[in-house]
Amino acid sequence: MALAVFAAWALVPGPVCALSDSASQDVSRAVELRVARKYDEASTLLRGLAERSAADPEARSEALYQQGLVMQESGRTDEALALYDSVVREYP
């Protein structure tokens, strides 16, 4: 169920949240790495963004969501669901 909710969220056109330039660049770079199947590098970048963005809930939730996509695409579905769940619990 969580995958369907987040899959639909990914189809929303335009920005879903307003990120700082730095966070936006990190997310864009992580997406590029994910598309290139460099999952470890993308995950490391997103994990760092989530840690740096503790005071910015939008940036942190976007980093966790993107990290969930990385886990899902790399075949680690349980970890992806845990990340999606944490986004929903922390940022309803």
C-alpha cells in the first residue's frame, strides 16, 4: 500500500515541496545517481542530506523518500518500506 501511495506522489507534476538550492541540487544529483544505478553513492548522498536537514522537515522528508526509491530499485524492498513509513510517521 505504501508503495502505491508514494508511486502516485511521484507522478505529481511540478515541485511537491520547496527545497533550498543546496538540498535541491543534492536531490537532483541523487536522482541522477539512482538512474545510473549507482545506488550506494545515491544512498550516501541522501543519508547525508537527511542528517544535515534535521531542522528542515521538507528537505529531510524528500531525502528519506528519495532514499526509499533507491532502496526499492536496488531490490531492498523492506528497507524502502521502512523509509516510506518513517516519512509518513514523521511528516503526516
